Amino acid sequence: MSYSYKPNKIRPHVVALKAFCLGSASSACIAVLCCSSNVNTSGPKVALYTLVQCIFHFLEFLSTAIFNTSEVEDDSFILGDTDLYLVYVLSVIETFFVHIYLPHRRWSLFLGLVMIMTGQICRTLAMYTAGTSFNHYVQREKSSKHKLITTGIYSYSRHPSYFGYFWWFIGSQVMLGNWFVGVAGAYKLSRFFSQRIAYEEEYLISFFGEEYEAYKKNTPVRIPFI
């Protein structure tokens, strides 16, 4: 079995273009932050929000390339979901317009950053721990390299990548001080993950049987209402 990347899944020019765009956006955000006398205002906060978004998408590709090389593809950046762009635009709009009337809270900036870092660490650690068993897409057929992972961070949450992203998202909205997008997004994410987990676990039970049933019974997801 080869764990090298598959050339038919990778278009180098697409990877290069996406990496260039993420790097350019990150550089612009860092420049804005360095030139800002007060980070706790709408403009710098949006720059910081954009920067953590860029880091997230870069780490999605990098983690897949390192920990599950045979499955890496030019879409491993996870930049093709239009809902993510809608959430980004709504978040920026709320940050600029709502805070014309409501003050920014310094505590929300720091609390949000802590939540973002915690969520990112959990998601990346989940990808590292699962290794070749991790995939961005629900697997409907069991491959020879698909193992049930129950150790490490998987002993704390049975879906730590979803757990990590959920709290990463909440942290990003706390950092911005966005109540509307934060609450609405948390509700939508919770529903989405609830449905996805139920669908995914049908296959996991068919793959691993009673072993997964016992794991599911003893290990929560740790996302609210799931």
C-alpha cells in the first residue's frame, strides 16, 4: 500500500493559486494589524478574523498533506463551500454596523482568541491522531486503512474535528462581538453536525459493529444538543 499523494487528485496550479491567495490575504491582514493603534475596533477585528480564517484553511490542507497524504487533493483547503463565504460576509457586516451603536468589549476579543486557538488545536490534533483514518468526506465503504480510533483526543470526544470546528466558530464570533451571527450560526452548526454525525455513524456501526456501539455509548460528542 502506498501512502504517497495521488497525482490525479492534485492540480499543482490550483494548489499554488489557493496558497498564494491565502498568503496574500494573510499578509494584508497582518499589515493592517501592525498599523492599528487599537486592535479592539471593527477594522482590525475584521483583519484578525480574516487572518484566522486563512490560517484555518491553510492548516486543513497542510494537515491532510502530512497526516493522510494519499487523500490530499487541491480541495483539501475546504474553500469550495459557499455557505462559509456567506457567513464571512454576514460576520463582517454585523461587526461594522452593529458596533456603530454597541461598544467593543476587550474581554470578548481575548476570550474569542482563546476559543479559536483551542478549537483549532482540537481539530488539528484530531486529524493527527486519526492519521489515514481521517477524511473530510463521510466514507461509505470501509478501506483497509480505516481504523476505529478511540485514544488520545478521541477518548474525550468521538468527533473531535467537529467539536474543534464548532468551538472555533463560536470563538470567532465572540472575538468579533457578533451576537446575531454567533447564535444563529451555532444553531445551524449544531443541526448540521447532528445530522452529519447520525449519517456518518450509520456507516461506522456497519464497519465496526459492537465496538463502535460501545464507544458511542461511552464517549460524548461535546457539542451542545448532540
